[in-house]
Amino acid sequence: DVKVTQSSRYLVKRTGEKVFLECVQDMDHENMFWYRQDPGLGLRLIYFSYDVKMKEKGDIPEGYSVSREKKERFSLILESASTNQTSMYLCASRRWTGGEEKLFFGSGTQLSVL
Amino acid sequence: EDKVVQSPLSLVVHEGDTVTLNCSYEVTNFRSLLWYKQEKKAPTFLFMLTSSGIEKKSGRLSSILDKKELFSILNITATQTGDSAIYLCAVMKTSYDKVIFGPGTSLSVIP
């Protein structure tokens, strides 16, 4: 089974801190995604990557950046955390070739910014 | 702008009821529609639909896609408390492009 691992289940940070959220997948998937999930708003796409060193902005990239130096790892960076970035962050991956299209999700990181 | 809409946003039913969850979309370069169930953690995959009119079934759950009218439904028969979850609808596009999720339907099944 595909495994998508997010490094932390819960994180508490202070306003202005730099925050790194790490995501690793073990199935050689080309595509990786970062979403945030808020009540009533569903999953909103922050950034996605379709290959190593490739990244594309999603719907709400402001205040975030990403890094994909290796195929298995996709990092989300909050340069200066703010309270409105308190949310559940979900990472997902997908194999593009071969027609297997479903997303596999990590367990999520609940980030609280105080 | 690409959009995925789900209704209702929340629903409370009694065990044994049948529910229908709706998902409509306006997306360019549609490739497939997916349904996920999310309890406390990671969303888990339910169905992927690419062709109109072909029902997918898994136990008490079934789903169908209408590409002409741009919607899908997810049916759950004989609901159980374990069906309580958020049900997410997502649309995948044909290019190297983003996957778009709807807001989700929060289903609560009470004994």
C-alpha cells in the first residue's frame, strides 16, 4: 500500500516563526499536493508539484512556499507564521503515468499558530 | 474559474435511512471525479468515475456520474453510525493540473 507520511500530527507555533511541514511518499509518485482544510471551506489547494523541482501555485499560495528537491519529499514552508494559518494541513500524492489517478493522503498536521 | 459544489453541506439521519449526497462541477478539461470519506484523519478513497451512467458499487455505497449535466451522486443505503464522516468530492483534470475539491458533506448517523 502507498504510504504518505507527514512528519507531525500536531504542531504549535508562535506568530512570526518559520514553520516547515514535511511530507514523504514511498511509491515514486510524480505528483504531490499540499492542501489546507478548514471547517465549511473543504480542502483548498496551496501548492502542487508535478515533478522534482517543479511547483505550481494552487488557489491560496499567499504566505506559503514549497520545496521539492527529491521526488519522495514535498515540503511546505510558512516563512512567517500568522494566526490565520491555523488549520489542518493535508499532503497528498498521485502517480500520473499508468492511469492511476487517485490521491493518497497523509494523516494531516493540525497546526496552531498562537 | 473551476468549481466543485456539494450539497447538502451537512446532514443528520437515523440509522437505517438512505442518503443521497450531491456533487456538481464546472471544470475545464475534466478527466475524472472521485469520492472520498474522511473520518478523523486522512481521507480514504471510495470511488473514481470517468464515464457517464456507469454505477460503481461497494457494499451499501454506490455512485454514478452524469457528464452531460455535470454532476455525481453518492448513495448510502441502510446507514450505520460508522458512516458518520465528511464525504468529499474531487475533480481531476486532464493535464498536469490541480485536483479540485468541493467543501464536503458532513454526515451524522444517529442510532
